[in-house]
Amino acid sequence: MLINDDISILVLGALVLVFSAFIMQTTNGIFDLSCLSIPGIWYFSYLIIIFLPSFFVFYSKIGQYRYAYIYTMASALVTVPFGILFANIFLKFRPVEIQNYHRQPIDEQPRNILQFSTYALLLLISIALIVMWYREQTTPVPLFHMLMHPEQADELTMLREYSFKLLDSPIRYLYHLTRDFSFPFLILIACGNYYYSRSRIWLFLFMVASVFGLFFAGASIAKSPVFSIILLLLINLFILKGGKLAWWQIVVGVVLCLFFPVLVLMLGQGYLRWEGFTDAFGKVMERIFTAPSSIVYYSFEIVPERYPFQMGRCMGALSKLLGLEPTDIGQYTAWYITGEDYGTTSVSGAFVTELFGDFGYTGLLIGGVFVGVLMQWLHVSIIRSRKTIAAVVTYVLFIYFFSTLTYLQIVGALILSGAPLLWILYKSKLLG
């Protein structure tokens, strides 16, 4: 009977995969890889990082919890495409519009003094925040300490936590926003303007934004921020060139993305030889492709048996606006896995984990459809507007924001990330 149930789950997963792929291809033409779309990148990210690995997790576990886990992981490939389909019907959108958008040239006007001044002001404010962050550090900057004192993995982990997460500062969120949104945005804007105009001033601004942005991204030795900036640059160039990057350019971009995370692990462990490289590379690949789906499983051993449905308390800062006291299911899950309370350790999970932890299967149904509608509405809004440098950058950043739903909750990926600020900047046309 157990074997039959396991086979049924596999068959059900295959049906969900085929159904979701059909809907996504019908609504967005996702298999035309030269025409990247926001829903398409979300779909492939979720498929590769969450959905497919979740079956290996399912078959490696025993007991009742794995069924709630696999149903939740699979639910997004039903609810989100349905939301996208509803939006398509309402907006009367056709996939050919995506192809037309990517094939049309940049419709850019010469920069006026307001747009240039806005960019310069944002860059100066971002640099000033780096200086303020540096002055508020009460411990050595992790990047400098790692370069001068390698082989101190535990101490480097502590320094990383105190440099951002535990930093005692009233503007700590601004530092996060500067690192994870402002500098990537400014780097992409300068890159796009230089690619379009070949102006030396934009090349200079691109170099300044890149130097400060990459330093700030790597200062805490967190591996994701540097990885993200380089990946965003690669996607930005891919779209600006109409999907015509050479294979070797893509390979070089991927190598550069992985360079810093692998280097941090190698220096932290003091393994600078081939064995250290293979070990570090394996851990990075595990973190990207295995950990997000495997760690999330433990949430389903907790909810609702040990940790009742939170009815909106898992939504972080948004919970306070609803008059609720926020709870951190990720921190409880970390304690459940390790048996120890580290205080700051928290397990992040795909957005469906948050929806299930708050409202159960009802949350999965409504929340998944909502994400699909929102994603497609934003996508269509950009596609049907002028293709400017600022529009392309907005498109690239929303590709990234929605793809982070594979390991972040909705509030973290679509609100605290800076997405609302990005939309305001885009609609105001302050940068073109």
C-alpha cells in the first residue's frame, strides 16, 4: 500500500509538471529562452530549486508529514499559473507581446538634468550610508578580517552576524536596502546607459557604483549579495543584447557569480588547494539546489502539530500593520533541527511555507493565485510601456525579486526587498 501511495505521488507530480508547463507556455511562451519573462524565470527557478528536489526529500522521509510537504511544494505550480492565466484573460495579453518587446530597440531620449541629478543624488546617498555603516561597526569588518585571518570560520560567522543582522542601529534596514536594492539598481542603470550611449561619464558612474556596491555587498562576507549583483548584470546584458549573448559570455558570467561564495568558504576553512575548492563548490551547489527544499521539510513536522497556524503572524513587518505580533517560524524551525537556540539563526523557506504556516491549505490556494496575478500584472505593465533603460532595469529586478520567492516569504521578497520603491521610481520616470 505504501509503495502504491509513493507511485501515486510521483504520477501526480508528473501531471502537475505537465499542466503547469502547458499553462506557462500558453500564457508567457516560457520555452523561448531568448525572450526572458518575469513569470518564466520564476517558474524555472521554482521548478529547479524547490519542486524537483522536493521529490527526493519526500522519498527520503517516512511518516505522515512528508505528504503535507509534497502537496505544499507542488501547490505553487497549480495556483500561481492559474493566477497568471486569470490575469492574462483580464488583460487580454498574448505571449507574442513578450517577443515584440525583446526585439524592439531601446526607446531612449537624451538624459535631462533632472534625471542625471536624481541618479547622482541616489549614488551619493548610497555611498554616504556605507560610510555611516562603517562608522557604526563595533567589530572588525568581516571581509577585512577574512583576508587577514583566514581559517577562522566560527569567528567569521559571528562577525558576519554582528555586521548586519545584529547591528545595533536605528537605520539597520536602510543598510540592508542600500546593499540589496540601491546599489544593484544604480549599477544596472549605469550599465544600461553606458551600453546605449557609450558615454564616458556613464562608464565612470558604472565603475564607481560597481566598486562601492560590490564592496558593500561583500563586506559582511554574506555570499548572496555579490552573487546577486553579478547575476543581475548578466541578465541585464542578456536583455539589452536581445538575448544574443555568446555561450562563452554566459559561462564567464556564471563563473564570476560563483567566485565570491566559493572564495569565502575556502578562506573560512583555510583550504586553498584543489580539495578545498571542490568542497566549497559542492557546498555552494548544495545551498542553491538542495538546501532550500530539504530544510523546508522540517516546517511540516512542526506546523500545525507543534506550532499552530499563525493566522498572519508569519508575515514579518506586515503583521504589525495588521495589529498582530510577528512570529518567526524560521527561528523555531532552526531550533527544532539543531536542538539549540542560537538566537539569530533562522531557516528561510519558499513563500508557500509561509502561506501554509499562516493559513494552511486555504492560504496556499488564495496566496498562490494572488502571487500569480500580481506577477503577471507587473510583467504586462512593463511589457506594454516604452522600452527604456529604466524599464529594462525594472524588468530585470522584478525577475530577481519574484525568483527569490523560492527561499523568501512574500513580504521579504516583494516588500522589504525594495520592490515598492523600484515601482515608484519606474512610474515617476525620474531616471528615464
